[in-house]
Amino acid sequence: MNMLAKLAGFLLPLLAFGAVQADADSVYEISGTLTIPGNSSNPGVSETINFSFELDYTQLVRGLPTVVGTPTINSFGPLGTFLFGTPGGSPDGAAPSNPYQGYVGFFSPSVEIDLFGSFAPVYGPVPVPREGQGAAAIYSCFLSPTVCSEFYPSGNPAPATGGEGLYWYGTSDPSVYAVTVPEPGTLCLSVLGALALCLIKKFAHSRS
């Protein structure tokens, strides 16, 4: 019976450690809508992106959280069909040279639209996207001058054929939700827990 007691004593600290590890792993879902409006000469024009993506802050790549799951991106407007980039804006999934740039990029073949916020862990353990006016912007536009000029805001230098570093601003209304991700070993922990309880009961019964 001493062997049973020792085995139970070994399993209980293991379970406690495993439970802490399972509870510590979580991701954050960022979802919402961003809109870049046309200028005063094109009041009916806009580009809208509905987005939902998850960032895992327990798995960092060069200082950035990992994108998990499949991002959902739906875009509407004349600027093309957009795909999700990564925090910092690298469309190929690699972390950028400066991992603490505060934006997430959305990319069509010829346009980049950025959602601004604090996404890298250096800013805190929870992502904080910006809300309201100035929370999103067209960063680059290499479509025809006619299409790009529909979004050109007064007071900004007007590129002849588009360009980058434009910062033509729009709005966003993001929300952030914590999503706990169960560890792959959760089922194993449950089995070990049941075994430990059985051993403890058996040991207690033998002592009575």
C-alpha cells in the first residue's frame, strides 16, 4: 500500500502543474469592421473590411504573437479582395524587421490597409486595437490613378499613380475577446486525476 500512496503523491503534483499550464494558454480574438471612406468628391465610395482573427500570446515569433486558426476577412469596395497579413504587416507570415510596429495589415494585390493598435506583447499581455477615426488607413495604393484618387483626402499630397506611405485614414470598431485554448493533454490530465483519486480512496480504505 505504501507504493499506492507514493504513486498518488507523484500524480497529484503532476496534475497541479499540468492544470496551471493548461489554464495559462489562451488566445485573443480581434473582430470588427474598418472602413476607409471616399473623399468629398466621391461621397458614395468606400472600402469596408469585416475581420476576425486570433492571436496566441503564448507562442511568440520574433516578439510577435502567432496567428492561430483561420482569419475571416470579407472586403467590399473598389480596392480589391483583401487577405490577412500578420502583426507588423508582413504578408508572407514572417515577422517584420521591427516587431513592435503597432498595426495589422490587410493586403489586396495592389493595396495595403492597416488596422492600428498595440498588438506586440511589449505593449501588454492583451492586444488593444484602436477605435474610431484614425484607427485604420490605406498605406499603399498601386491601382489606377482614377481608383486611388477616389480615396485621396484633401490636404494630403496627391500621388500621380498611387504609392506607399499614404496614411489615408478611416474608422474601425474592433472588439477583443479572450479565448481559452485547452491543452492537448487535458484528456490525459483527466484520466490521471481519476486514477489518483482511486489510489487515494484505496489507500484510505486499506488504512481504516
